[in-house]
Amino acid sequence: MARNANIAAHCAELAGAGDGILDRLRIEGDRRSAVRSAFELSYRTLPDEARRMFRLLGQLPGPDLTVDAAAALAGTTPADSAALLARIADAHLVRERAGRFGLDVLLRSYARELIGTDEAHTARRRLMLSRAQGPARRDSGQANCPGSYARSAGSRA
């Protein structure tokens, strides 16, 4: 941002940056000052399965999800997903509110940078299949994407 630019104009520019927003939030020539670098430090501390879950969270069609929805997204058990989400939250890469987990815009963008096309496609497919099998899975006692998240996943994925 130029020294004489106003904050509102800069915010409007960032809002239109989409997934390229992280490239805009850096100081030219100083890689360590970039927002991406701070996220990378936290991401590297995670074990492989937690890194995978973080990447998958970037595929969220809505603002947040439950542990059961994360399990569907990752193809894991709810217990495993809960442990992974807790680990990611401890690294300050996901926020938890009232039993739901979500990424802010910058972290979502970072997670999307890290995921491969096949991994992303597979995760979205698992989520959709989970939604499609919802009532049958619920009757069998298996995890399901509950409530409004399942509806939003179906409409936006």
C-alpha cells in the first residue's frame, strides 16, 4: 500500500483479491514479514494428519463446520477429527466457537494454496456423499453432517 493511500481504498483492494490476498499482505523484499510466513511457521509444527485436515478445511463451502462434518470431509472418525481440530486450534490455525470450527479468510486462502487438486476433489466428494447418505447414516448411528452445514455444503460445494 502506498503511503498516501487511504485505508478504505486498501481494504477494498484486499477484498477483491480473492485467494491472492496473501500476496498483497507482504512487504516487498522481506519474505519473513509476509502473513503467509507466519501461517507457515504454525503449519509446520503440525503432524502430517493435522496438516492434511487443515488443508481440507480450506474446502469448506461455509464459514464453519462441526466435528462430524470434518470427519466426513477427511474420511475419518469423529473422535479422530476432534483430536485433529483441537491440535490445529492449538496452533492457532482454526477457531472454535460453540463446538464449530472455522477458518478466517486469510487462513482459508492459505489452506487452499496448500491443497492439491486431487485431494480437494476427493474431500468435496466425501462431503457430498456424506450429505446424500445422511438419513441412512444417522439411522445406523454413524456420523453425519448435521443441520445447516449439511444444507450449505450441498448447495455450495
